[in-house]
Amino acid sequence: MFVVIGGLPVTGRTTLARLLAAEIGAVHVRVDTIGQTLVRSGLARYPVGPAGYVIGYALAEEHLRQGLTVSAESVNPLAVTRNAWRGAAERANVPSVEVEVVCSDPVEHRRRVTSRSVDVPDLPLPDWQHILDREYEPWDRDRVVVDTAGQDSEASSALLLGAVLSAAAGGSE
């Protein structure tokens, strides 16, 4: 199975992807880690652009072809990125579930932005204005939506796990 998790920065996306991967025994592919690794290698400068995504698609597909479950996580802001993740699942012939993580409370979202710490060495963190200004196309297809506002990561994770298992049992692609 392939679980693709997207959403604006600081909505809880990475935390939920990690918790889900641990719960279902999945490989976690994180585009931020890939992109920052390219920067540290000297092969790219921040912002990396599509390179991190392209590598992520390839890694996810490789893991899926090996029979592994994958949880890929990125902002995933555009239809083209969402389609590329879906294409990896189709080429590997596995079901996929798309997830959008949101924080519907702008006050809480902004507070998270100002209190966040970096967990990828030297990764520049976006400020609130950058998040507001970021290009983010509305989703135009079915997906699981997890709203993390007003609840802790364990409660959000339980909702995500239930929705993913339900979608997987229904053969959602």
C-alpha cells in the first residue's frame, strides 16, 4: 500500500507520517530530508525545487516494487505532484491512499509556526507569511482529510490510521 500525505507546513504532516509508518510498518519517505540532503551535498541550493520530489517518487516506487508499504510525505501542493505520487503507485501496481493534513484554526497554526523547532539539520523553516503566500492548489479528487486543530498528535494519528485502514480495505486507489 502507498499512503501519500500532503498539507501545508506545520499542520502536523511529518509527525503523522512518522506515527503512521511506525504503526503499519511502512517506509517513511520525506521530501524535506531528501531536499536538504541535496543542499548539504553541494548539488543544490535552497529552495531545491522539484529535485527532492523526483527523487522521492523514485524511492517510493522502488520500495513499493519490493513489496514494502510506503508513507510518502511532502507539502504536495500541486496537482502535478499529486499525480506523480499516484503514478508511482500505479506503476508498482499497489493501492494508494491520499491524505491531506490541515490545521483549520489559523491561530493555532500560526502558534505552531512560531514555536516549531527544526529536525532536519540546517533546513530553513518557513515563517507564517511564507506559509500564507505559498502556492497550494485545492485538491480536486477524493482524499482523507485529517484536521489536527485542537487535538494532540495521538488523537490525529488514530483518526489517520482508521481512515487509511478503511480506505485500504475498500480498495481505494
